[in-house]
Amino acid sequence: MFDRRQLIHAALAAPFACALPAWARAAKPPANAASMGRFIAGLPKAEFHVHLEGTLEADMKFALAKRNGLSLPYADVAAMKRSYVYHDLPSFLKIYYDGMQVLLTEQDFYDLAYGYLRKAASQNVLYAEMFFDPQEHLKRGVAIEAVIGGITRARGDAAKSLGIESQLILCFMRDLSAGSAMEALDAALPYKDKLIGVGLDSDEKGNPPEKFAEHFAKARAAGLHVTMHCDVNQENTLEHIRTALLDLKTERIDHGGNIVQSPELMALARSRGIPFTVCPTFSGQVIEDGRPINALRQMLDAGLKVSVNSDDPAYMGSEYITEVLIRAQKDSTLTPAELVRIERNAFETAWIPAQQRDGYLARLKAYAQTWGVTAG
């Protein structure tokens, strides 16, 4: 008897496999840096940890500033990029939030989101769940309708013209007041059909996840998913991870690398199938007793559901997901099978309908087979 699911997968995969270039149909695993780079470039991908405002490239900042009649304190794009110097999370966030000042109109947010989606699609990202920070815009007098409206239009146009599907996650900025976060949530809830979930980002010091328990409960009641940043090497990091998992019952953890320091929390996360959105460029190393630990490598070895993501690529050397994966492959000694597993983890934990997930997984499987690779 034929298996209906296998037939569906075969039908979905066949046209994709036929469309692959000759070098990708070799049925031979990548054996050197050049072929590994090609393998990673063509790998069907999903991305869940990317801040839209963190994809605001310097040249777009200049263009938006000119359109909005603003002046920037830099002579040119190169000078602006040279100013992106940070040594910890607070120093990074200052640069990140300063950059948002040019985002004022619905068209600005459209251009921002479409620019990211165009870049992601060019790197074979099939699906993305993108963060945005409405509090930072609302406090500048930008209406939530302009923020969500521009991003939503871009998502629709990118799906039609580029073939990339996407969803939107509203993040609470943990270093602002709980009241400010609730105002942002209340402003956004009339547009909840344009959102897939809520998250938690920004400076973690002195801002534990329980500060936003009421916000997460309200979002859940509205039918939204919940994820939370647990940045690496932060004050009380393990307690924050514990609270997120046990008390707030997060569905996903963003970063979370310090969990490798707690076998108990790793066992809990494994038992619950909690996904982790790791961003090796910014937070790939956990520091223990003054020594660096490769978080991605240890999380994979521990059997955690890990995906690899670009975070804020415009401020991190303009390395988007393909470049991040190439770097991660070298730094963490990832095998082709592990790279496939990472993307399988991503598609399996996406907040999407089963039929859409099955289609993505079929494309991933077909691609891996053309290289003679199976997921590890």
C-alpha cells in the first residue's frame, strides 16, 4: 500500500530536485571548503531570530534619512559602518537603537522588511519569523499602523515576487517599563492577525522574564505564540532560563547558550522539545571560568533542537544566514548531516500549518539527497 505522506513529499520534492544546477546533483557530500560553501548556499533554510531593525543597512539609513529630511552624523556609508564598535550587549544596543531614528513612515518599514526578505530569499531562506520592536517606534510618535502596515505589505509582496513566506513577532523591550510594553501590546492587538507571536529582547540585566508574565499571558489569550531571549553570559542567566521554561512556559528560547552549564535544564528542554535560536556571530561562546565554550557545538551534542540565525546582520559585518552558517560550520566543525539537521529542526519548530511544514521538509530532504547527505 502506498503511503500518502510519501507520495505528497515526492510530488513536492521532484520539481525542486530537477531545478537544481548540475553541481548540486552530484550525490556526493561536500569534501572541501569550496564545496561546503556551495552546499550551504543552496541549503533550503528557515530563520527565526532576525531583528528587522537589525537588518537596516547603512546605505538604506542614508536613503531613508534623505527621504525624511534628516541629517546623519557621518560623512558616508563607510564612516557609519566604522562606528559599529561594541564590546557587550548594552554598547551594541545603543548603536542599534540610534539607527532606528530614520524609520518614520509606513514606506520606511516596507523598504526595511522587503530589503531583508529579498536578501534572505537570495540565500534560499524559504520561511522567516521576524522580530520587531514597536516600543522604540511608538515612543518617537510613529503609529503602530505604519509599523505593522509597512511590514505586512512587504511580506505579501515578497511572498508573491520572491517566493519567501514570513511571519512577524512583536518583541517587548525588557529594559523599558512593563507599562510601556503593555501599551505596545494593546496597540498591536487589533492587528493580531498580522502577528504570529510575541518575544522578549534588549538588555537583560535587572530585567528578568517574570517582569512580563502578564504580557505573555495576555498574548497567549489572544492566540499568539511566545518566545524569549535569554542572552549569553548575562546576570542570573540560568535562573532566567529556568523561569522562562518552568514558570512562563515559553515555547522557544532565543540564544540560551548558557543552558549547556546546567544538565538539569538541558534535560528539561529536551523533554519538552524546546527550540533554541542560536546566533553564533554575536552569542556563540559561553564563558565559564574565563574559558570560552562553543555553545552551538555543545547544544547539538546534547540533543537540543537548535537552529542557526543571523540576529542583527547589518551591525555584524553584513553576514546574513548563509555567511553565518559558513562561519558556524568552521567554528563548530559541523558535518553536512548536522547542517541538514539544523535546518530540519528549524522547519519542524516553525509556527506554521502542517502542510506547509511538510512541503519545506520535503524540499530539504530532496536537496540533501542530491548531495548524498542524510540528517545527522
